Amino acid sequence: MKKSKLRAILMPLGLFVLSAGAYWSVLMGVVPFGLDAPLIFGAIAGATALGAVKIGARAPALTAGVAALGFTLAGASVGGILRLGDSAVLVGAALATLGVLTYTVSMIHHIGTRVQSVSPA
């Protein structure tokens, strides 16, 4: 298998593993879990969205961006940065949940598509 074909598979797979590992490390307590945790999750989702744009994965980039928006909205509302009330926290949590779940599905689909396009039939 050529180096470029292997890179087409490893780049999205590496991005997926790194983003999942970053989320897992925050959940396991490597980073202190407090009121700023949604903002940390937002930063992880934002970096994931930028990485997905860089590798050309449009759907994962969009869904990671939605998750970043949701985490940031929820974190800013809980932390007192924005005074939008409980509805902003609910909308932020819904966007974050929807974004993370659809990112997972779309990235797995993207990786599978790349594997099928590289594998000989």
C-alpha cells in the first residue's frame, strides 16, 4: 500500500482517536472538572473541527463545530459570562450532545469510506 493511501486512512483515524482521548481524559479527571469543563470540551471540539477541515472531512467538521458551539454556550451560561438563563444551558447541552454523537457517526462513516476507496476490490 502506498504511503499516500495509508495516510488517507490514518489521518481521520488519528483525529478520531485523539479527540476521543481528549474527551476521555477530561472525564477521567486528568483536567480538573468544574464549571470550566464545558469550555474545555468546547476547545477540544473546536480543535477537532479545525482538524477535520484540514483533512477534508466536511460532515465531521460541521458536527464538531456544532458540539463546540453547544459546549461554549452551556459553559458561558453556567459560568455567568452570559446571562441567558436556563434555556441557554438546555440548548447548549442539546447542541453539544447532538454534535458529539453525530461527529462520532460521521467520522466513523468517513473513515469507512476512505478504507473502502483505498482497499482493492
